[in-house]
Amino acid sequence: MLRLEKLTKTYKTGDQALKGIDLEVPKGQVLALIGPSGAGKSTMIRCINRLVEPTSGAVWLDDADLTGLGAGALRRARRQMGMIFQEYALVERLTVMENVLSGRLGYVGFWRSFLRRYPQSDVDEAFRLLDRVGLLHMADKRADELSGGQRQRVGICRALIQNPKLLLVDEPTASLDPKTSRQIMRLITELCRERGLAAIINIHDVALAQMFVPRIVGLRFGEIVFDGPPNRLTPEKLTEIYGEEDWEATIETVDEDDDEAAA
Amino acid sequence: MSHRELDDMLGRGWRKPHFVRNPVLRWSLGAGFLAYLVAAYLTIEVDWGRVYEGLDRGWQFILAFASPDFVSRASDIWEGLLESIVMTVAASVVGILISIPIGLGAARNIAPLPVYVICRGIVAISRALQEIIVAILLVAIFGFGPLAGFLTLSFATIGFLSKLLAEDIEAMDKSQAEAIRASGAGWMQWINYGVQPQVMPRLVGLSMYRVDINFRESAILGLVGAGGIGATLNTAFDRYEYDTAAAILILIIGIVMALEYLSGIVRARFQ
């Protein structure tokens, strides 16, 4: 469904963030992208929806190459890709409901969105999603009144209301405590299963990735150095991705259960 | 770091490094500034005899505040005040409405380079020309009266508000705006959802402040014939009617204070 072909990004400074990435994500597959800071994880998912312009290569979403699209077509393509951000990136001075409905901006016209007169079906869907993540009672609160975990749930609703085929998730748990991190990861993977969504999840926490995600891709210096199921991620592989370190503890935490990490 | 290095450091005391590292340069900069200051004060000529005479006149003026005369020129004052208020409100509304698109264009993080250069150019011109100079020019073109004042204040508002709005936009949180763009929003929607909520409190605060400035300026612009309460004030001074002048000044102070209070309430609502 999503296919990256020789995707390359060279920044103006000359830094090569991505060196010809080839990757295929079938429909409904959730994939974790791991790698050290600066490996190009964030650049890669931003090249997919062109928040960052790739230098060369192609991004195929179904039958369309996104790299060649004009402004209008890009806008329509972005509707099919929901994005969830590090630090939530909610618009803090808007209400929870406005934040969720902002996921429909690609579908409604300017005046409708300006006057906040969304179609009833959108409003109903927003209520349904907020109920699903347990925040229905918060609909009219301002986003900056929420806790970190709650904000990320709103971020998830905002991505899902786009009715996307694909979720791009950038460090969803980076600023959350261990327990909330697990809850958020569980929620994201559950929702993907319910809706048959594919997802690419950038994540620092290797143990968390192994716990929830069936396929892991390791990125180092802009190149894919690992692609496989979590149980093939050995200390040797981790050393290849991140560099020398004692990995036993990281891998062991995988089969422990939730509350211990939260404690 | 080796331990020998640490041993050398221990017990040595620590001072914040000087802003100018070179001690010779540092002291000569200080001495030079002091010398300039002394020389500058020595050039100010004061005629103490004249000051002594003037004290009396000043005292008269201050005494007038004890007995301000609102009555004998009441209709002139009322007319001037009304003209000033109309000028202020009209110029603020027009100025703010024009400032918003120019402010958007003058923010480097959202405007393409050509638009940015043009908008920054407009801001620079507006800020370079002082209100009084613009007013003199516009009075020459449109004749005496509040029209010239209104245009002057609108023009000045654009320079002030666009610049500060643009700077606030440049300092906004990128990720919030990015999230809106990722949803497939169009440009106008992006501004409305991603940018506007972030800069709204500052825009409201600055606009209220500008209304305040415009009212005070309207009292000055009268001195060069651009209408408003300033014209009335000028006439009062010309006729040595200090009590009427005092009444006008008290009214201006009162209105400015009321605006300040109002702006506090409005800004609190828009946090």
C-alpha cells in the first residue's frame, strides 16, 4: 500500500538524512521505526506526507507518487495520512473539539471551518472518537488544560477523524511516563487493528516497540540496517543500530507486565 | 579530564568570564563612555536667570490644574474630544485591518521571500516616518481637519502593529502549525487554525495598546492642524487660558487611564 523507492533527503547544510530508503508497508501493517537520534526517523515520516520535501526518490501511496503532486493534490493525499506528533502538537488555545475537528480541514471548505460549522457527520464522529479514548467529557475544555496522556489521546482522535489509510506516528510516547506510554501504544495499535490501518511509528523505546509491534525497522545514518520481527532483534543487531552498549536489560523487559515499569 | 587538572582547579575560586575579554579594551571602552558622558553634559547650556523667570510661569500652569475650567469653552472641548475619539477609533480599525495581512506577509516563517521583502519594506517606511512629519505632509495634501489626522494614525498603526505581529508569528510553536498542515488544510485554514490561536492574545493586547497610543497622538496632531482635541488644546495655550488647557489635559489623562483599565480586562479575556 505504501512503498518508498530510493527515498533520499539531503538538507541544505549537506547532511544526508536519508540515503536511498526502500521500504514497503502492506495494508494494515503496524511497523516501528527505531534508531538513534539523528538517524533520519523523523525526516523519513515527514518525507512521506511532504512536511519535508524529499530530494529524490518516490513515495507511492496505492497508485499515486506523492513526490510529484501539486498543492491541491497533495492536500487530498494528506487527508489519507493521519499524523500523531511528539509533544502532541495540539493547538493549545483551541478546545479539544476544535482540535479533533481540525483533522477534517482537508475535507471541509474555508468558511465552514472558519465558522466552526462542521457537517453533523463529522461532529458525531468526533464525539464517537472522544468517547472511544475516554475523553468525551473534555470536549469543550481548552487543550492546554489537559494532561500529557490526555493530550496525546486527542492527538490520536485528530489523526483518526481524517479517516486515513495510514498513520504516521512521530515519537508518540517521548514525553510520557512509562505507564501512560504503554497505554498510548496499546491504544494506537488497537485502533489500527480495529480500522485496518497501516502505521509507521517512530519510537525511542526499543522495549516498548518490541512489546506492541510485529515488525521493526532499524535506521542508522539514513540507511535501513534491520528489518524483521521483534524476536530477531538481538544484542548484536542493537549494537549495529545504536552502537556499543549492554543490551540484555533492554531486551529482558519485554515479557514483564505493565505495572512494573510504571512503578 | 585527568585528576591533575582537577587538582589545579580546586581552591582556585571562580568568576563569571567578562563580557569583553580583553582588559585593555574593556577599560578603555568604560573610560571612553564616561568621557563622552561628561563632555555631553558640558555642552548643555542653561540660562539660570531665564529658568528663574520661567518657574513662575510654570507654577501658574500647575496652579491651573487646581481650578480647571471645563465650562467656558465647553462646546469647543466637547467638539475636539469627539473628533479625537472618532479619529482614534476609525484609524485604529482601518490600521489594524490592514496590519494583519501585512503582518502575515512580514513573517519570514510563513511568507515567501518576495512577499516578505515587500511587507517589510512597507513596515520600514511606516516606521521611519514620524507621525508629525506624516501629518504635516497630509495636512498639506488634504487641508486642515481630522481627515489628515485619521490617515496619519492609520499609517502609523500599520508600521507598529505589522512589525510586532510578524515578530510574534516568527516566534510561534512550529509543531502546532505543522500538525494542522499535515491534516491537509488549505493555506487560509492553516492560518486560522495553526497560527491565529497562537498569536491572538498578543494581537489583541497590541491592538488595545495602539488604540491608546492613537488617542494620545491625536492630541498632538492637532498642533500641526490635523484636527482633534489637539487643535482645541493649542488654541487654549495660544490664548494663555491655562485653566481650559488644564481641563483638556485632565480629560485626556482620564480617557487614557480608562483605556488602560479596559485593555486590562480585554487582555485577561483573551489569554
